[in-house]
Amino acid sequence: MSERPPAEDFEDLYENAPCGYLSLAPDGHIAKANKTLADWVGTSSEALLGTPFHAILTFGGRIAYETHLAPLLRLQGFVNELAFELLRSDGTKIPIIANATEKRNAEGRHCFTRITLFKAVERRSYERGLIDARNQAQVAVGAGLETAALREQFIAVLGHDLRNPLSALAAGIGLLERKEPLSERGRTIVAEMHGSIARANALVANLLDFARGRLGGGLTLSRDADQPLTPVLEQVVTEIRAIAPEREIVASFAIAQPVNCDRGRIAQLASNLLANAVAHGAADIPISIAAMTGANLLTISVSNGGSTIPEEAREQLFQPFFRGAVRKSQQGLGLGLFIVNEIAKAHGGTMNVSSTEDETRFTFSMPLIA
Amino acid sequence: MVFKRNNVMISGEGTRSILFSHGFGCDQHMWTEVARTFERDFRVILFDHVGAGRSDLTAYNSAKYATLQGYADDVVEIGRELGLADAIFVGHSVSAMIGALASVKAPGMFSELVMVGPSPCYIDSDDYTGGFSRDQVLELLDFLADNHLGWSAAMAPAIMGNADRPELSTTLENSFCATDPEIAREFAKVTFLSDNRADLSSIVARTLILQCRDDIIAPQCVGEYVHEHIPNSQFRLLNATGHCPNLSAPDEVAAAIREFV
């Protein structure tokens, strides 16, 4: 038989409990306090008797007690988890958490307010940390919202303010072409201007996509498997030929299966790859574009001759604003291949690049989902 | 809609209207016990200031409520909506001054003002004792900011079973004194930095000042100052202690109001 543990001494439990006990008379004066609390405050239980509860609260705590706690206690009979600071006799403060209940007699008369107090030094320091973090987060969110507003504005400027004058320019050139007598030289210049406008439009489109993709929104696709892809790709080739009439472009399309894709986007991908080949490829070697379906894949590849892309540059090709060495007149924003890659990813496809002394080839492949 | 914005509650069977206005830190529940004693022979109006209780928090606007006049304008709007004339305004704590401003703005709306624990200015100056130093007020505002977590938890709507006072559990289902912590901080700032001493002499309504003993928020000398500066006023020292006699001694407060009106 094990020995019975000694009976708990309730008086000692009250006096030396690991928390503070405090009873207030209805007028707010201290009617009883345990030794633990008196020790925290730096005085004796006897000295606390009859003093107002206010005397051991910081100023903020006193006002909060009068304006918030006393009413709440009176109305609902209890208040839990209050954060306070006790004022010690030496003027220092101890953070505490307290629960309070009203003790009433059989007639419902308020006899005491009983308060249990716990030291909360650590808890208060991490609460302060949380508040600081929250404040910082709010500042950051505010700054983020401002940036977002700027982005929206930026995208709108790109889309509207840049495209509108280009459309006006294109319409004006069209009028010149059709309605005004032009010399041979004049017609050549007008054709070149058409090409430049098309290139500028393509750059704006890339920039818009970059802004949307990078800064919010992302690329959205409107897929359509019912419509044929080949005519769209043929149109792209025609446009590039118009822009670069001096270059030979060999096209071969063998798309036998329906392709569930965003045809506008795939056209943009092909157009960017061709424009890239025109800018970087050797002028005397034909550019070729081939598109085919097979093995449950759509592949579109564009190749050109010319110098090899160095190994280390290949990794950078699809990064935004990456620009290889080209003639100044052909310099773009460095977004073409980035957009190509984004379009490929959006279709669940991939981009591959191979570059040898014979040719540089970009290949897009995407799965054909039945 | 003014009634929804201020959660206006109307009860009672009299023809004369008595409107009770709560102070900083609580809501209209603070007046429940006093107000019910007037229901037999008065039209009793209770409401929450915007930001407190069940007021419409979306109606809160830092600029409008940056002065007590913003709150007083709401009282005037409520009064106009109800067609109040020669009514009684009972304001606790900061609401005493809100009522004073409302009575000045809308002459004839309130013929009687009852101020419970009023203070026209909380901060001491050379020739005035408000009971607080400027540093103490700043400490209080810091306290409210610093205790955000603890306070919002304590003040958040709580559903309770109240064994001692079952009538409260049944009649008041949701919460007491629920305050949005951010708004409470701004209300504290407006309240404790206010100075309406210059407005006291403009009050024409008959005024009763009810003063508690041992009120650290509105000490007796402040209540006496208010009495000296309001032309047609009476001063009455209650036996109640603390700052909320409407809760700690509702019978005494109700009897004093009844005697006055």
C-alpha cells in the first residue's frame, strides 16, 4: 500500500497559488488579495486591503477598467482574458492576463468582483510582435495596392494609348496606298511602313502580354478545337513575308487532327518565332516553318541559318528582356521568346531550342488531348 | 437610414420623449436598467453611436467623427427623424457633451439635458483641472493601441450564459459593448482630447448634472465646473461611486432623473 498524499492546504493554495487572486468590493476597493499577487506588486496582502484597484493599475488600465470592464462585468457578470499591466510599488509594470467574475448573493446583490491574474510577460511580447507584424503587413499591402493600381494604368496605357496611334497610322497609309497616286519609290516606302507598323503592333502585343502575365492576370486562353489551325498559320507566314519581302520563307503544314488550342495565341507564337528568325537568321539562308500533328502531339518548328546560339545564352533565351546581338534596326524589347514560352506553357506544351552550325531551330510541342 | 445606422430602439408608452445616449466604451445596453423605469410614462429612445454596439460600422467615417460635433449631428438627425420637440436628453460621460452640442445645434429639440459624469475637457491646463495630464491621455491612447489583441478579444461579441442574471441572457442575446477596436481607438482620441468648455455657456436647456463619488474619469471638481458654466443647471452628487452609476446604481440615477423632469 502506497502512502496517502497529504491533504491539500486550501489556505496555502490560495495564498501561494501560481496565480494572483484578488477580490474587489462593489466600490472597487481591494477586499482580499493573495500573497502571490502582493509579491508581484511588491507589497503585502495587508497593505493592499482597502486600497482602490486603480492603485495597482497603470493609467491606461484604470481608464479602460472604468470605461469598458466595469460596465461589461456589470452587464454580463464576467470578463475573460483581459490584457492589463500591474503597476508595482517601484513604478515598473508587469503584463498580466486576467479573468473576472462577479460574485452575487442569493438576492442578486453584487458582493465581490473576483479576479484571477496570470503573469503574461512572454505572451505580451509575442502579442506585440504580432501587432508589429500586422502593422508592417498593412503598410506593405497598402504599397502593394498602389503598385497594382499603377500596373493597371500601365497596361491600359500600353493597350490603348500605344495601339490607337498605330491603328490611325495604318489607316492613313492604307488611304495613301489606295486613293493617292504614288511613284514606284512611294509604293516601296508605303509597303515598308506597313511592315514597320505590323512589327510595332506585334511588340505592343508582346508587351501587353508580358505586363498581364508578369504583373497580374496571367495569360488567358480561349481554346477552340473545331476551327482549323492551318489557315491561321498561313496568314502569319503571309504577314511576315510582307514585313520581310527579301527573305525566303518555306512553309509546310500537315495538321491532320483537330487541335484544341487558342488559335490567336498559336498564331502569335508562330509569328514571334518567325520574326525572331528574320531578325537573327542569316539573310541568305531560307527560313522554314513546319507544323504537324502526330504521336498525339502538335509540333511547330521554325528554323534559320546563321551563327550558333552559345550554350550559356540558350538558358537565358526565354527570360524577359533578353536580347541577342542583332542589327539595331531589328532590335526589339526582348519579350518575343518569353511570350512564346508563356503561350507554350499555357497550352501545357514545351519549347525546345537546338542550335548547330547548320541551323538554329525552335520547336513548340503540345499534347493533343482527345 | 438613420435608425439603422444608429440602431435606434423605441419603446414605452408616454407622449414625452426621453433619449438615452451611451458614452465611450459601451453601447446602449448601458442604459437598459435605467431606461426601463421610464417606459410606463415616456417614449424611450435608445441608440448606439456609430462604431459601437449594433450600429452600422460601414457608416463610420474618420473625418466626420473626428470631433464630437460629428456624433452630435447624428443625434440631431435621429431627433429630426423622430420629430422630437422639448424632449429629454440623458447622456453618460462623453455623451453629455454630445447632447449639449446637439441641443445647441437644434434649439427646441431638447428642453432638458441630464449629464451623467460629464467632462467638457479631460486635460488639465493652467486655470482648469480636468483630472488628466496630456501625457496620461497619450498613455491611454497607447494602451488601447498596444492592447489591441487582448481588448478586441475581450470586447468581441460574446454569447454567454449568465447564471446570476438570467434576464440578461434572455433579453440581450448577443453581446454587450461590442466595439470595433479601430473605431474605439479613434473614439477614445476624440473623447479624451476634446475641449468643449467654450460651448457650456451656449446651453439654454435646463440641465441636471449627476456626479458620482470617486470618479477618476470625471472628478467632482469637473462636474462643479460644468454646473458653474451652464446657465440654467442643477448639480447633484450621487451616493454611487465610479464612472458608471447607470449600471452600478440604476435606481438612484433613475430617481434623480425622474425628480428633475
